[in-house]
Amino acid sequence: MRLARMGAFHQTRLSFVRSLVRRMAREGWRIACRRFDIADDGTGEALYTVDTSQGRYSFVTFARDIDPEQRTDRVIAEAWDYTFALTEGVPDADEMDRLRANVPLQEAGRMRARDIVLSRANKSVRLFERLVDLLSQGRQPSAQEIGRVGYLIRTTAVYGNGKFGLADFARLQTKGPFDQPFRAQMLSVYLAREVSLDLVEEMARRRAPETATTLDPELRRAIGVGNATGLGMAPFIVGHPQLVHRWNRVRETAIARIKAVEAATYDKRARFAQLLERALHYTHDWATGDAQQQAAIETLRHELAALQADLFPAGPPGRLPDRHPWRWLCDVRAAELSLETQELLNSLILEPYPELVDDLADQLGADETDRLDATMPVDRLIRLIEDGYAWALAIDAESAGADAFFWYRSENKEEPRLGERCCDPGMDREMPIGIGLQVQRLHRALSDLPESERRQPVAFFLLRRPGWRRLVRRVQTLARQPYAEVRDNLVGGDMRAIDLLRFKLSFFGASKFDPKSDRWTRITLFQGAPLAEELTRGGLDPDDWTFASLPDDDGTAARRQGAR
């Protein structure tokens, strides 16, 4: 839970997109386009239905023609190329009128409890128009053209969990297939991908009905959905510590199970060797304009190539030790490698062992109740801080830049922002994000009490100083949950908010992180994932698409994935 390591996390087979696709394939979810009323200019609406094992859901899309200057990733935007909603059942005419009036407004609209997710997206204009042009001529794009962008649309928000009147997660947990965190949101992103692929083909057909063709399935599968994520995601990690603890505990449990494997069969070694080669190809497809991230990618590429040459010079079974090979790989061999490579290996070793790992994907929810123990003696609370928050006490609060930043919510969109304490306005709206320094101050306030008061219940302290109530409750709840807190100074001058974003996005299943600054990033979701029509038919492993590399342009598409 240090920022540098959190900022090197990769997707795993426990990530939300992976577990969602597995469930869709296992239960035979059927996705169908029921209505596709799109005009020649690309405006209109579409309705898709999803038949799950626990009911039918609808995904509605509203397409607009907006001016190029309105097309922005910023949350302050008020117009988008596409707006979406995932809702229960199939909307009748009155329901469609309601959705038509509210979904395009996004935050300004009002949703109902039967509505589950609200989202919006903009085109990646260069790739969208290029594909429409090529397909209208009966031609296919090259894999390199797709790889330079990776998606046709880029979401800028995917709302759920009660926002703007949407269904509360507590309700979804007890009804339907969305009983795990963010499963409904990831389904919406998956469906937006289907819509974008259908859109580009439909627009090509309308442009030249006699010559137009459809995308080659391998190229179609290589297109994901982009996402632009900024600081709005970061405070979630501080605000939902018990959920974050659960995610990390599940991930660490999975890694520990694999490290405990005493001996790896030939098949498991061969599978790992295949995945290592695929990951190496993936690094060649991953590029960014961010100098720090690009340097990390190049180091990753070099280290994976050296590891492959060292471990599998002649292919499997390779040179992994006979006993506890995965523990040796991750704890001994990887100790000299970069964090980026270490965390990629932690992801890869899970892949050959679905039988040991996949059950954990249904354990990612958490009871987020926190409780104040007012009877706890103050001196016991002091020891609790010293044992569970030693990392916070170790922060040098007197160093230059120790309290350089403050987090606050913007007035217009109520979205989190990061300000410099020296010179930016907004400190009157500061959010309690700097937990480390706050715990230090609490510890000092408790330790400064007379000995007689340190033997009293903490209730007496809080009666005199009620401003500490929230933090005391947090410490009592989390001190024995080792993965709940980010163990760094989140208001320090060397803090990189981008590390928090990548940490959370890795659990979503994001790939190809492309930072645009140290405060926002673009990523890709579902690139390489099976298409909707492939979920219910044989011939393609619906779970074999991790670290998907681009198909080849010589007709042997996707030969580096899909075969086992």
C-alpha cells in the first residue's frame, strides 16, 4: 500500500472486467440489438437488451452531433457524442420518453431506482472516421491503425451506486447479477463497446451500401473502450478503506495460493511461458507520451525479454525450480526487477490456476460499517495507533513540502480537486484525505493528556474535543486491516495522484495506462475481450484475453492469443 507500488499494479483475472466476462460466458448471457435508429449524420438512439440468468436488462444509447470544441474529457463538459443508461427490464414508450429527456443531460437529469448506470462517451474522431471510410470502401484497417488508439469511443464518467437517483448498490446486492462492486458499471462499458462497433459499421453501410463491409472479427475484438479518469477517482480509495482492504486481501490471497504451489506441472509451465511471451508483445503495443511511464514500459520490456531468455531458452518446461517455482520467481528472482515487472509477474502467475483463484472474484464486496468504541481507554487507543499506524507516525511532518497539497471539491461540479496550500483558494472546502498527518496529530493530542486522563475511556476525550470523533472511529475500525490505508503522505509535495488512479483502475481491469499528467490518465478496457456473439458459442476461450496483443496484418490474426 505504498504509492510507488500501487502505481505499478496491472489487471488480474480477479479484475472486474475479467470476472464479468467469465460470468457472462458461464451463464450464457445473451446480448441483442432490439432497435438501432441512427440517421445518416450519426444521431439517433439504440436499444440493446441483456438476458442474464436473473432477469432482463436494457442498455439505451442516445447519439448526438456536437461541435468539435464541445468534445472534451473534462467532467465540466455539458455535451457528449453518446450518452447511455443501463436499466431494469425493457422500457415501454413512456419509459423511453423519460430516458430520452434525462439521460442526455447526465448530472442535470434525474434517474429512478430501476436505472442502474448512467454514462457518456465521446468519439475518438481519428479512428472512428478512419474506420468508417475504410469499411465503406470494402477495406479493412491495419492492426497498427487500431493499435495507435485502441478504441472508437472514450467514456468520461460511468455513474452508479445511487448517484442522481440511480439504484443503490445495497439494493443490487440482494437482487440480480450485480452483487459485486462495479459489475454493473463494467457491463455498461462492455455494452458501449458493442454499440461503438455497430455504429462504425452502420455508418459505413449508410455511406456506401453497395461496397461497405464489416470489421474482421479479429480486428473487431482488438478494439476496446477508452476511458479518461482524473482526480475524481482518488478520494474513493480514502473514503472506502474497508472495501479497498477487501480488494487487496483477495488479491494477496490469490498470489499467496499460487506461491504455495509446491510443484508446477508441464502444462502450467507451458501456459506461463505462453503468457510471458504474450505480455512481452503487449509491452510493444503499449506506448505513451508520458516520459516517466514510457521509461517504465521500456524497462518492463527489457526485463521481460531477459526473463524469458533466462527461464525458457528452449521453451517449456524451462528453468523454473522444481519446488515452489512461483514463490521463487516472485520473491527471489523478481527482487532485482522494477516494480512494474514485479507486479506484472504477480498478475501472470495467477493465470494458469483458475481452479485456485477464480472463487475469490465473488468476495470483493465488504461491509463498510465503522463503529466507535467509546469505552476504549485512551492509552489503549494510543497503542492501537502505534501498532496499526506506525507508517503514519514515521512521516516527517516537519520536512519541507510535508503539507504541500490539499484536496477539495470544486464548486461547480462537486468533483475532487488538488490545490497547493501555498497559493490556491479552496482550503475552506478541504477534504480529509491526508490521513497520515491527521493520525500523527491525533496521537500527539492523546499522548499530551495527563496520565489520569489516558486511563479514562475515549468518550471523555471526545466530549471535550468532538472534532476527533471521525478519525478515532476510523483508527479503531481499520487498525487491524492492513490493506485499508495508503501508507504514504497523500498531501506531501512528492505525492503523485496518478498512482492512486492506476491502483483503482487495475482492479477494474484497465490496460495501457497513458498518463496525460500526474493527475489524469487515459486507459483501455475490454481490448481483446470476446465479442457479445462469442460469449455463447464454442471455439474461443472467453477467459483467454489477458494482456491481449494486436492481431497480425498478414492474415494470421491473434495467433499470439486464444490458443491453449
